[in-house]
Amino acid sequence: CKQLFQKLDSFLLFLIEEDWSPSKASGSHHNVIEDMLVFINSIVPTMRDISTELTASVFKSCFIHASRKILTVLASSEVRTINMVGIVNLSRDGRYIESFIEGNIAEIKNIKE
């Protein structure tokens, strides 16, 4: 899992450099979030011979790790201010991740069925 988490961290590095007080909202989620989800989704085919429970556990671990990383960055000294527009942008990323999870729950359950 350590290498997997390091890979997820590499996707989330953009958070440190993100402008958390932008003057206008982005139109969509960050492309890096989409890239991270494509990576996570690519793990599923490699787990076809593993139990559904283990696959679900790996997915869950990925998202727990990512959420903790996001919170760590937001609470760090690198992020000095966050305005409402920054929160709206983060919310778009969160909704995109949520949609991805909802869309993949059935697939995870059907891996071994």
C-alpha cells in the first residue's frame, strides 16, 4: 500500500501550489483529480482474481488516504488563506470523486461474482 499511497500523493501535490483564494470559480473539477481517478480505476483489472472484499478495501483505503492528504494540505502552513471560491472549487473536486465512487460501487461488487 505504501507505493500506492505515494502514487496518490504525487497526484495531490498540486494542492500545495493551488490558489486557495481565487477571484472566480473554476468551471469544473481539476484535471489532476480526474487523472488520479483514472489511475485508481486502472487498479481494478489487476484485482480480478482477488476477493471483492480486498478490492473494496483497497479502493476505500485509496480514498481515505486521499481525503487525509487533502485535509493535511489545507491545514498546513503552505495554505495561508482560503476563500469561498476556493471552497467551491474544492467542492467540485469532491463531487467528482463522489460521482466516481458511486459509479464504481457496482463494478467492485461484481469483480468476483
